[in-house]
Amino acid sequence: MKSYNVAILGATGAVGQQMLQCLAEQDFPVNNLKLLASARSAGKIAQFKGEDVVIEEARDEAFDGVDIVLGAAENDIAKRFVPVAREKGAVTVDNSSAYRLDPDVPLIIPEVNPEDIAKHNGIIANPNCATIIGLVAVNPLHKLGGIKRMVVSTYQAASGAGVGGLRELEAQMARISAGEKVEDPKAFAYQLACNLIPQIGGFDEVGYTSEEMKMQNEGRKIMHLPDLRVNCTCVRVPVMRSHSESITLEFDRAVSVQAAREALAAAPGVKLVDDPAAQLYPMPLDTTDQDLIYVGRIRDDISAGEGQHGLTLWCCGDQIRKGAATNAVQIAKMLAE
């Protein structure tokens, strides 16, 4: 099997570190690996399959000879270096939001729209974490009933703010346990421990945040549903890893709870965990550090009007893995294959 020269841009962040682990776990055919980061990280050592890899500063010449770039950097860094990588002949799978809504860049969830990978012109966008987690759960039901509308509430873990968010929540919980005053937050607008923050991203003129609009805008593109209607509320919660989502769906045609369970049980990337009598349902602790989206609490939407068809479900998935790094490596594997 052909092997590839791979670079991770933003290799020292939470997603970049997870990409490195996923490459090893999925036995990706790596010939040469470059780990690229800021100048302050250059010279540090990381491990890949038991071997030391020296972290390099991200510069134009660092992309010479690279076949595939996994982007795990912020928007400004992506906009700076992704075009350089393309000019040098590499294909970038980018996890930032810089290219997600570019009409010339495919936005891919392998379980949903793998056929769109063929449309790339050197750049493939990785969707937002909450979008990935939600649509992996929703797409099998769309195939049954044709989704018209989604009402979503997300409960997003500290991991969504990267390493800084994780460390801040850990420090706050430790101080609270010790009876000490919590320091002023830096990763979040407010203290996250023992709290909920109903804002992720900036607000638009009608009161929705940028994170909330991603579910609609990215969902429309990924599922090829330009008229899909989505109402989303995104909340940061004091959970370390794994996002949770409550989703109510309106369909073109009726979908029974049993048919939904059967479809989800057979769907790639999904684990059905739905036995209310036994108190079995998806939870962040169970879905952390693995790649499946757990789906449960499937029930009829009792608020649906006459002639309307609706279901409600609950899903959880690891934000750093399937919500970011794993999805990107899966795309890279499809490119390689």
C-alpha cells in the first residue's frame, strides 16, 4: 500500500495531539510525519508509534514534499498556510471554520456525504464538532423520513475550548473542592465549574451565536438540504470531554420509534443505547475517548401538530475525537484509498 508524507498543522493543541494518536490507532500509511506549530513550540519532542518526532515551526518551506495536511490550527493560521500547502501539491483536511462554507470546498462527514470528497481542489473542510455529532445521529433517520426541520440544544464540554478550557475547568473544580476562591476565568467568559454558559461564539443581530448557526449552515451543505430549517441553542457545560445534544426532528413522512431504532442500530459510526426501563441512555462519561456517536431517548415528538411527523432523540460523542480529529483522519484515509 502506498504511504504518504503527512503534516499536522497545529500539532501541539488538543485536536492536533489527538490527530497524532488517531493516525497511529488507524494505522494510517505514514511515510514521513511533520508536526508543525508556532515558533515557541519548535524543537519540542512528540511521540509517534514509539519514535521521537521533533516539532517544527510552521513555515512555507515546511510543506515541501507533503502529500496530506491535517489542519488543527485557528482560522488565521489556516488561511495563512492552507493555500501554501495546496500550491505545493498537498491536500489539506482542515478543522478550522475558515473554509467550511466555501462553495468550492467540500465539507465532509464520512458517514454522511463521502461522495463529496471527489470534488476537492486541494482543500477539504472538517465540520464543526457539534455538527458532526448531531448529523451522524440524524442522517440515518433522514434516509427514512426526509428531515425538514431540527430543533437542537447542545451541551458542549470544556474540550471545545481546547487545552486551555480543559485546564481551566480542572483548576476551578480543584479550588472549589479545596474551599478556595476561583480565579477569574480566561478560557470562558464566566466560571464554568458549577455553572452553565448559554453562549458559544459571538451573537448576531437576531440573537443567535455563531456556534448555533453552524448546525444549520453546515448541515444544509453536508446533507444537500438547502431549505433545512434549524433552531439551535448552544450551551457550555462543566463536562471535560464529549458533547451532548437534544434533537427534535420534523419529517416529510412518518417514522416510527421502532424503525428509527433499527436504522440507528445498523448505521455506521452509531451505537444505539436506548433502554429507558434499564436506565440506559448516552452520557458523556461513556462516550469519552472513543469514536462512536451514542444515540438514545428516542421517542415521538408529542408537540407535533396534526399531520406533522416528529421524533426526539439524545446523542453524545467525543468532541476531540469524532467531533474533530477522528473525522479528519477518516477523511484522509478515504483520500489514501
